[in-house]
Amino acid sequence: QVQLVESGGGLVQPGGSLRLSCVASGSIFSIYAMGWYRQAPGKQRELVAAITSGGKPNVADSVKDRFTISRDNAKNTVYLQMNSLKPEDTAVYYCNTDSHGGPLWSWGQGTQVTVSS
């Protein structure tokens, strides 16, 4: 079973930046499209950015022009660069596969992002 470990979250002021990382164990990471998801208190988990196995990114309209997703298959790692952060970006951020049937792997612990002055 693949294990996912997210890191890089924290407390940041509005307008600030953070870079999240997610490392996946195992050797099958490179064949999967990956996504960054977030869950705010009282809300459902949502997909905010995804990247194909070949590196083509796609981001949700709510974070377009602010968030950038990338991956390094040699390091089994997917990144989320978050700029111009807003209070509404506050959530726990998770990574997982971006698959037609839904995420394939068990969720990691996530990383908390809090945007507040």
C-alpha cells in the first residue's frame, strides 16, 4: 500500500506564499495522475489542482493564477506552490491520485494551511 506524507503547511498572512510537498512511498507513483485536495472545516474535500503522469497541470478556477502544481517523479513527490493566499484557502491539504473512480490510495495526515492576519 502506498503511503502519502504531506508537509509544508503553516500559518501565513493574507497575500503570503507556501509550498506544499507530498512524498509517496513505493515505485508506482510515476504512472498516476496526482492531485492536491483540501478540506475546510464543515466542508467536503475538494480537488484544487491535478497533474498528469506526464506533467500536464490543471487547477481549479478558485485558485487559478495563484496555485501551481508540479511533480518530480524521480523523488516520488508532488508539489503545490501557493501564492497570494486568501483566508478562504484555509484548510487541511492532502494529496492523492486523480483517478476517474476517485482517489486510489489511503489518505495521509494532510498538512494544515491557515491564512489569517
